[in-house]
Amino acid sequence: MTTIAFIGLGNMGGPMAINLQKAGHAVRAFDLSKEAVDKVVAEGATAAFSAQDAVQGAKVVVTMLPASQHVEALFLGKDGAPGLLTSIAPGTLVIDSSTIAAATSQKVAKAADAAGIDFIDAPVSGGTGGAIAGTLTFMVGGTTAQLERAQPYLEKMGANIFHAGAVGAGQTAKICNNMLLGILMVGTSEAIALGVANGLDPKVLSEIMRRSSGGNWALEKYNPFPGVHENAPASKGYAGGFGTDLMLKDLGLAQDNAIATKASTPLGGMARAIYAAHSIAGHGGEDFSSVIKMLQKP
């Protein structure tokens, strides 16, 4: 049994923390939302009063935060307040599963290394269903030795673990994946909306496309049309899941990276513009599959 501090218990982090607890580890959980903490505590974890309290005695620290600025502020501090690295014991393993800029991961990793702390970036894919089932895909940036150290914990939360390269590489792989996911969701939504506008049954059309050359993950597991997949956010009022604003953030990271590397990503840029308009229209808190609302006939 390992004492694990888990910071960030949202739609993804909460189930991940619960899976570590169920695997026999002692999870010390912290989130700014008391409700989120309570859900994890109900499964046997211990509530921490702060992030600093959570890491006391922990051999492993896992974080799942919304964006780069949150990760940097947590670990390195902000406005004169000390960062969490000053409270983490040397020799501790830190697994950051947030989706952030690769440069931020590298900056935090450099500071962690100076403090004798192992830091890896390990963003995930697989959605809330994968987080609950423990079947996530991890894209890891760090050394081989660090990955080997993290493997026993990652295996309790995911089914696929890839070593993308040095620190920051996991983040790069993740933004490439999510850029493609955003493009696919827009395209899938367009196709279903077109079929429905012509009187087709969305379930029948989705099954035809799923088994044809247009098949993709959205059609398999995350259909954007209500009622096609019972457990998809679309069938739950687009609640939970992966928020539109989070997808917009990831598409923004991809575009920032594309500009920095002079890579051509015209469809990624178009997807970002579509999700920005969707967010401005008031759908930022809804699951990203709600983008189909923009494409349906009134």
C-alpha cells in the first residue's frame, strides 16, 4: 500500500482517485469542491484540508488540473506564495495528468528535478467512461526509469500506457490527439445533422457510418445525438463528460504549438473557431459533443 496524494477531483480525476483507492492504496484527496472530495471519501479515501496537507507523507502525488496556469501556480507558487514543490519530500514521484502546454510541464519538471523530485507528464484519453472503468490511455513524458516507477499506479487507472518521449512529450501527443478528436466530433455532428435534416433515424445512420468508412470513436462510444448512446453525455443533457471550454483550451494549445513549429493545421484552426463560437453562445460548460446544436436545423 502506497500513500498517494490526489489533487484535482473533477469528472476525470475523481474516478481515477477512486480506482487507486480500490486498488489498495491510501489516497489523500483534495479539491476546491467539497462535493468532489466527498465522492472520493465515500469510496474510502481520506480528505485533505489543502494541497499541502494532501502531500504530507505521500510517496506519490497525482494531479489533474484544468490548465497550464493552475499547474504552474500549484507547483511553483503565485503572488509570493510558495509552490507545492516546497512541501513535497525529495524522492517523491509526481504524476501530472493535466492537459497543459508542454513548456509548462518542462518548466515544472526542471524545478522538481532541482528539488530531488521525479516529475512526469501523463495526460490521458478515454473520457469519463474510461476514467470510471480504469481503461484510460496514458501518454507519458519522462525518463524510462520514471515511467517504470509510475507504471504500477498508471496500470490501476488505465489500460494503455505509452512512453511518448522526454518530459513534455506526453502533452504534445495529447494535444495532437485532442485536435483530431475535436475535428472528428465536428465532422460527425455535421453528418448526423445532415442525415436527420433529410428524415433519417439518427441511430440507424450512426450505425451505418460506424460500420462504414466514416467510422470513428464518436460513433463507437460518444455519439453527439441524444438517445443514440444511453451513457453518452448527449443522452444526459450534455452534462458531465469533457466540457466545451476544455476542448477549446486544448485546441488552443494545438494552435499555439502549430504556430511555434510552423506546422499547418487548417482543420484544427477551423475546429477551434467553431468551438469558440459554441462557447460564446453559452455552451462552454456543456460536453463538447453539444457542438451538434450549432449544426442542427432549428
